[in-house]
Amino acid sequence: MIEVMVRDDHIRISGHAGYAGLGKDIVCAGVSVLVQTLVKSINDLTDDRPEQEISPGIFYMNIKSLSEQGKLLVDSFFIGICGIAEAYPDSVQVI
């Protein structure tokens, strides 16, 4: 199960979806795309450079000091991740 925690000061995602085998897990792919899009969007569209860690099965981003544009991108990410969690509740949980 992928656990997603979005707080006022950070985002933390951990785990694996376990929806399908390696290379065929659409849930994992969806979450990965949202994370990668969030990181690239913040870097390309804002002057924000938040502390972050990305490794297999783990994502962390400090969002405490984001600009208004950065916060809007996080809000968009949250809408997307909640949609995946709603569609695949056995694979993604928003805490």
C-alpha cells in the first residue's frame, strides 16, 4: 500500500501499490507521474527550491516555505492523488 501524508509543512509518500507486477502497476505509475510532475512544475514554474528526497518507495518534500504558486501546484497534486486513492483504495491511502 502507498501511504500519502500531506501536511502544512511537508508531503511524505511511502510504500508500493502492489496492484500489479513490476512494470505493470498502473497505480504505482500514476502516483509516480504525479510526484515527478509536482517536482518538475515547482522547479520550472516557480523560484521555490524545497528540500526533497526521492528514492524507490519514498518521496519527501518540505513545503513549509513555498510561494503561492508552489502551494497551488501542491493543491493540484493533492487533487490528483486523492483521485487515485478514491479509485484504488486498496492500493493508496491518504492519511
